[in-house]
Amino acid sequence: MRRILRFEFHKLFRQRSFYICSLVTAVLLILGIPVFTKIAKMELSGWEYAAMVLSNSQYTMILGIFTSLFICDDFDQQVLKNIYSKGYSRRKVFVGKYISSLFAAGMMYLFDIIVAFIGGTVVWGVGEVGDSIRTLFLQGLVLIGYHAFFFALSMILGRTGPSIAIGIVATTMITLVLTILDVILKPKKFSFTDYWLDAFLNNAGDSDVKTKVLAVSLVGTFLFAAVFLAVGYAFNRKKQV
């Protein structure tokens, strides 16, 4: 397992997509500052802008693109055949790829937080911490669910183009389908859209959300992550490479 992890991390830090995707999110954050200052006429702070990092950096979409590029590269380059031929099990390779790509997702998120905080501080000042750290931490937990979805999809499809396209479209379509179900069925005691990752992410960023709702969001996130990984692993065990 140690050799697999060493290989995956070595590949990660040599992967141009890791740095390019990180740079893209950072540029979007910087470009977002004049939107708030000149167009929206808003006065924020370094901490407040950092807490808004996900909505201003298109992080989840870029995460889906990066995960597909990173995971599918070995499929595209036929590297997995050589890895399996050396006696490494599919389980170890699966786990190694999951850990390294999750680490990359966390590093990208942390980088964006730092960029947003510095940029916001330069323009508006540091400001009060408030609920910013809580928001960033809770939203970071929900991102584990998004990463698991993109990771499982990439492991199942094994092709960069389809993985990126389906990953981006699927997250939007799932929300749309759940919204349509709410409109058609009109459930009285719950809403279908309240039980998807998008709603969980919004709840994590809401300082006024009830503890019960937040707990459901976090538990739901890890349940989704577990299901995605289980499905991805099941397909990966039978997948021809």
C-alpha cells in the first residue's frame, strides 16, 4: 500500500492539471473581488470573502474536472495494466487513488481559502472571524461527498471526456430532477432537494441553520460518500483495463 500511495502522490505533484485547476479557481476568486466592490457595492472582509470561497471559485465544477483528469489518466495511458501485472490488487489501487485525489481536493480548497482571505484582506481588511472558520470547516466536510461522487464516476467510466461531461451535467441534473419531484408530488413534511449535496452545502454555510438540519446534512454527506465509493469499487473490481 505504501508503494501505491508513493506512486499516486508522485504522479499528483507532477500532474499539470493539479496546478492549472488550482490556478483557475484562484483567478476566479481574484476576478470576483471587483464584482463585489464596483458592481455590487458590497463591503466585505478577508474572513467573509474566504467563507464565500466555494460560490466565487466554481470549486465543485473544477473539482469534478480535476478528479476526472487525475483518475482517468492511468486508464487513458494504459498504466493500470502494468500496475496490476506487478501484483497490486484492485482494492489497493482504488484506495490509493481515492486518498491521493482526496488530498488534492483538500489542498485545492485550502489554497482557495488562503487566496480569498489574502485578496479580501487587501481590499477590505481582515475583519472579524465570526462564523467563517465554522463555515469553511463544515463545507469542507460536505466536499468529501462531492469528491466521492466524481471519484466513483471516474473509476467507473475510466475515460476523461465522458467523466468530465457526465460529472458536470449529473450534479445539475440531479438537483433539477429533485426539484421537479417536489413540484409534482408536493410532499408536505419534507423536500427531495433537501436531501442532496447541494442542499447539504448550503446548510453547512448557513450560520442560522438548526442543529438537527446540520446533523442530517453531515450524516447524509458521509452516507452518500460511502454509497458512491461502494458502487465505484464494485464496478472497478469487474472492470476490464
